[in-house]
Amino acid sequence: MIIKINTLSQIPLYLQLRNQIVKGIGKGELTEGESLPTVRQMAADLGINTMTVSKSYQLLKNEGFLYTDRRLGSIVHIPENEEPSSLFQEKLEDELELLSAEARIRGMHLEDFLSLCSKVFVEMEVAVE
């Protein structure tokens, strides 16, 4: 999996890395049990600070996408067949509300917005299968 970080983006680097890893899991590019590079290696590969990578990995652990094995490092975990928690649903609703507001402000029609959401969601399903 190729991780792309935009150092000129307003999105914090740790969040960009977190998002890239989550997308990689969603698309099937990262699989259950796969080891991620060490914090130092990932930082060196991306040309960013080790604390930035550490913060991303910690966030992913807190969200249940990674766990740590002392021998193998940070391991991908795919929380399958779990009902989405109320906290996740709240987060999802909040993010969709923001995206919907931006889409409406920019003149996007409901049908186009829903079509785009459906397309992106289906692409994740196809990638995982």
C-alpha cells in the first residue's frame, strides 16, 4: 500500500496518516494480521516526525483498527461483524452532516450526493471481497 501525505494540507499529518491506513483497510490493501512498519520506519519512509506516526498509530489502536504485539509491532485488526457503536454512529452522522452542508452550499443535488456516497461505499465492498 502506498501512503501519500500532503505536507501543504490543512489536515494534520497524523490524521492524514490515520485516514490513509483506514482507507487501506477498507479497500483490502491492508489485511487482518498484517504488520505495519515500525514508527521509526514509517516516519523515515514518509519524511515526517516519529511522534506524528506514533500519534496516528495510537489513534488507530484506540479506534480498534490496530493492536500491538511486542514481537511483531503494530498489527492490523479488522473489527468484522460488530454492530457500529453509538459513538461511531454519532461520529458518522456528524461527518455526513458536514459533508452534506458543503455539498448543498456548492450546489450539489441530493440525488448526486447519494449516488456519490453509494459509489464510494460499493467500491469499499468490492475491494474487501
